[in-house]
Amino acid sequence: MTNVSLDSMRARALSEMDAARRNVRLAFFGACFVEAICLGAFLVTANLHDPLLRLLLFGVGLIYMPLVLGLVALGAYVDRCTLRILARLDEPKE
């Protein structure tokens, strides 16, 4: 393989990674927006003096918070791994 084909393969892989990252971020922020609207609607319509509705609200928080934090941690881990791979690709060959 020539350097030109390796460079074009690297460039294509990097552009595909950028496109995938944009799509993931768009989906994540879209889901956050929908969840925020649903939570706002729940808070506006709920009678928070009712203990059952308070329990439902706290239960949703207990379920969603670890999931969201886990997804953020997973995203940070994948970004770190991707940066390590990119650093290896950019190293000069001896």
C-alpha cells in the first residue's frame, strides 16, 4: 500500500467517525429535549401534595439518574479510546 491510499483511508475513517459522533450527539440531545418536555408536563399537571405522585417522581429519578450517568461515563470512555487510536494513527513511523 502506498502512503496516499493509507492517508485517504485515514481521512475517510476520520470523517465517518465525525459523522457518527454528530449523529450520536443529535440523538442524545433530542432525547434529552423530549424527556425535559415530558418531565415539565408531569410537574405542571401533577398534584405534588399527593404522596403517590411524589413517589412516582422520586422513582423515576432513581431509575433515570444512574442510567444517564452511566451513558455519560460510557461516552467519556469511548471518546478516550477513540483519542488513543487517533494518537496512534498520527504517530510518525520509524
